[in-house]
Amino acid sequence: YEGQRGVSNRRVLILTRSGFAGIQRYGVINWSGDITGDWTTFRTQIWAGLNYCLSGLPYWTTDIGGFFSGNPKTEGYKELFVRWFEWGTFCPIMRVHGTYYPKEPWRFGSDVEKILVKYIRLRYRLLPYIYSLAWKVYSEGYTIMRHLVMDFPDDEEALKVDDEYMFGPYILVAPITTPSTYSREVYLPKGIWYDFWSGRKYTGGRYINVSAPLDKIPLFVRAGAILPMAPPTLRNAMERINSIELRIYPGKDGRFDLYDDDGETYNYERGEYTLIPIEWRDRDRVLIIGDKKGIYPLHEIRFEVVIVKEGKGIGIEKERMPDNIVNYKGKRVVLEIP
């Protein structure tokens, strides 16, 4: 790390299986080692990741499907790989790696390939959210994969839950980690929650039974969430995003700082970034997109604002009928939404 920083302004990235307290300062991603591709190992990865991130280390990943992988032509391994891939979409770093068998999406047959492509698209759509969380890691010492106790410290039941977690401040992830399982009990901490896939609203502080067909991982979004999503056409993380679907989950006030920079250098340390504060005032149904901060040049952004409800602003696809559209040029905008 120190060597590269001494001769280059390109960001350092080190992928390692070993680590220690404080290693995050050296541009490190830890992965869980050369693990086997089986259901027991898969389940334990969630516990490992939560404990790792609880220790204050933000970037953690696994070999999706296991390093010692199964045969992508067998039905049993197809199911395991899909569930692992769905969960991997909501890890700080999403990556597939392994030996014995190749694991490109098309190796698993067309039905499974469609599911895998669906989650690749979802990961890309969430890039504005994820990259903004990376800024929080740098600027606030934040972590992305969060045991429920980190965000709900006064909820005693949340302390007991070890197979679901928060992905950033807004998205609750409840993976399926056993074979032939198409529903599960999900604990929703106190508050108001929305099913990401349907927009159905739930009151928290209780367990609910959730349907989980093979192509669906249970996901819930907190009321007050402001979820920025890239265009469905995004194909490369280095593409400049000039249009964002801004999903608002009503029921509580919310705030989110949308971040961007050049994606390659350390110029952000000198203020060369763009930070856009976005605030939702629930009672007044007012959305405030604040003045841009930072000196990184901002191209005009088209915000398509969607107030989420059942059947609207749901799933992976872009909402065809946004509630408001604003072309943002860096100056404060106030939107009153009926």
C-alpha cells in the first residue's frame, strides 16, 4: 500500500484472506478463504461476515458458490449457487471465484442464467447507493454489512437474530440458506417497512412469514429511506450516471447523501468529489435536494422521484410513472409532492 501510494495516485486495492485490527486503512478487502460449496458452509458465511464487520472492518467478501465448487449442471448445486449469488448481491463486495468447474452464468442453463443476470442488474442499479455507502466508510468509519443490533440497539429481539442484517442504513436482507426452502420467517425491527419486491407495507417489531421462490431473496426497506438507483441500461461502473431513480419510502423523515467522484484516484482527499444532500420531510411530503458540496464537476442529473407504495417503485425494473422529475444542476431544489 505505502509503496504504490508513493509512486501513483491510483487507488490501492488488496484482496487478502488474512487480516488484523486496523487493516482497513490499507485498502484491504478480506475474503473468507478457500471454502467448500455446500449449504452448511454457506450459512456460516453470514455469521462470519457479520462478526467481521462488527469488528469495524468494512470490506468483506466470499467466493460465491464456494472455492471448491460443485457441478453447475446438477440441480442441487444450481440451487445453492442461486441462493449464494442472491445473498452475494448484498455483500460489501460481490464476486464469484473458485476451482474445479467454471461458474459463468450461462454454465447453469437458461433458467438459472436469467436469475443470475437479474441480480447482476440489481447490483448495478444499486451502485449509487453502494458507492455512497463507501463514502460513509471513508468519512464516518461506517460499515456496510450491519448486524441488526447496530441500527436497532434498543430492540432486544434484533440482538438475537443472526441470519438477517442491514445493507447500509435502509435495506434489510434475509437470505435463504437451506435447500428446497421457499419461504422463511423474517424479523422486522420496530418501525414501518416495505417489501422491496411488492411495495407492501408492514409494521415492525414482529416476525412475518415471507414467500421466497428461487428467484427472490427477502428484502425489506425502512420507512424514511431514500434509495438512489442507476438506470437499468448501466453496463459499466465507470459510466457517468446522469439519470437516477430516487425511490422514497414514506412514513418517516429521511436523509441520504449521494456521493460521486472520479472512481480511480485519491483526489477525493483534496475535496474533488460531489456530495448531494437529499432530505425527505414526511409530514409535509417535501423532498429537498440540497446544494452540491465538493469541487468535483457535476453534470446535470435527472432525478425521477418515485413515492413507493404497493405496486409502485418496486423490484428491479424502473418505474414508468414517477411522481416528479427534476433536472438538478447543483443548486437547492424543493419539491412538494401531493
